[in-house]
Amino acid sequence: MQLLDGKKAGQAIREEIRLQVAQRLSEGKKQPHLAAILIGHNGASATYVGAKVKACEEAGILSTLLHYESDLPEHTLLEKIESLNNDPDIDGILVQLPLPKHIRESAVIHAIEPSKDVDGFHPVNQGLLMQGQPGFIPATPYGIQLLLQHYQIETAGKEAVVIGRSNIVGRPMSVLLSQPGPVGNCTVTLCHSKTTDLAGHIRRADIVVAALGQPDFVQANMIKPGAVVIDVGITRVENPTKKSGFELKGDVDYTNVSPLCNWITPVPGGVGPMTIAALLKNTLQACQQKDT
Ligand code: NAD
């Protein structure tokens, strides 16, 4: 078993970005600038946004964190996004999900100018992805693509099973794996909560991407020996022995699955750091697009 180490691969990508940003600055070009919006006091969301802002700083990307109370009216948020859309200094905008119930996620995603949509959630970017055209790829599937590329995992002709069909992880992941080109050319099965004989599908897979958000769901008896296993899930599970009072669990039973795999991502330290690296890549790309 070999580790798909997202910390290491993510660090290497972030270092490349840092050098590219430094090069831009030495040429007198604009410094990339990300605006991150956080609403409310969800601990996990605050941690993710904090990690993104810190990674920006380390790579030389400016970041502005806008933190609002959870009773922020939807129209005020949409106005804020509009002003960021019109601000020439802002290259990328991300709104950390999930949102409070009174705010429509789709209205917020639609409000972000596609050329600043570094999370790749806007229908324009998702449409471009479907058509295999350049655009912003959602950060988590993009990060997984970069991780597979970093470790030179052969994907062409392989059977891939993606578990979970969300617009931000599972569905775009299935599109990336099936498209022509490097880290593609797989035959993809997209599984979800209504799939029958899920274990049977997973057992045939050379590459498994688990993105359902159910701790330890993927068990050793579902895995084809030699498979590549990507664990996207992050669930906070109470654990009084930990200082924080919780531990992070992936969707894969790592202890029993890992001995069977050729490659596997750990949780934490697998897909999470790659998501951040991919977000930084998208932010740099958003800034580069403005160069004339
Ligand atoms: P989601 O809740 O939007 O989607 C979950 C999907 O899993 C759904 O499509 C559903 O059909 C499917 N599903 C649920 N139960 C199932 C079951 N028993 N069998 C088969 N399919 C089932 O979640 P999401 O936003 O796609 O996130 C999935 C997981 O990935 C979560 O744990 C989330 O925290 C994690 N995540 C991690 C990162 C990262 O950077 N590592 C980024 C995004 C999401």
C-alpha cells in the first residue's frame, strides 16, 4: 500500500504557486486577491475558511475574509457579492457552504460572476466542465485530479466508481474521470443513495472515490485488491479522548481497507489539503486571465 499524501502533494503545488506569484510581482503584475465570505459560527466552516486564508498568505495571494452573523439577510449577501463582482482588485470570490437555511444556496452561487467563481460552482463553469472546455473546476475534484497527476496514477481504461452525486464533488469528479486526457479516460459509474448493489459496483472498481459523508462506509469486503481509493469524506465524530472533543473520519474504513489497496488517501491529510491547493490554483488563474 502506498499513500496518496495530499499534504506533500499540496505543499509542492502551493510552492509552485508561490513562485509564480513572486514572479508576477517582480514583473509588476497584479497580486492575486481572494475574497472569502463566511456566515455564522459553524466550527468546521470557520476551520476550512481559516485554512484557505492562511494558505493564500503563504503563497503570496492576498485574501480578505468577510465574516457575517448568521441572521444576515439574503439580499444583503447578494449585494455584497455584487460589489465584489464589480471590484477590479478582487480576482476570486468564495462563499463557504453550508449557508443558513434562510439563504438560498443557488441564488448565492448564481450571483457570483463566473470569471471570479474560483470554487467552480456557477452553472457557467459547470457547463464548461461538462463540455471539456477551460473554466474553473470545483476545487475538490480538481484537487483529486492534481493528486492523481502528482503520483502519476494510470487512469486510462480503468473502471472508476464515484460514490455521491453532489454538484460540488461527486458529479464533477465523474465528469473529470471520464473525459479524455490525463487523469481521465476511465469508464465511470456514478453511485448514490438510490444505487442498488452498491458493494457490487465498488468491488469491480480499479479506482474508488468515496464522497458520501458516512464515516467508515466503504469496508474491506467491498474493495478489489490493488484498487486506488480516494476518501473525500470528512465527518466530525465525537471523541472525548481528543482535546477538541472530536475526530475527523473519512468515508473509508482505512484500517481494514488500506492493506488491500495499491494507493489510498488518508483522512486527514489526503483530499483536504488538495482542495486548498486547487483553490489557490483557480485564484491564480482568475488573476492571470486579466493580464493583457
Ligand atoms: P452531499 O451530502 O451533498 O452529497 C452526498 C452524496 O452521497 C449524495 O449524492 C447522496 O446520494 C450520496 N449518498 C449518501 N448516502 C449514501 C449511501 N448510503 N450510499 C450511496 N450514496 C450515498 O455531500 P458532499 O458535499 O458531496 O460531500 C461529501 C463528503 O465529502 C462530506 O463528508 C463532506 O464533508 C466531504 N467533503 C470533503 C471535502 C474535502 O476537501 N476533503 C470537500 C467537500 C466535501
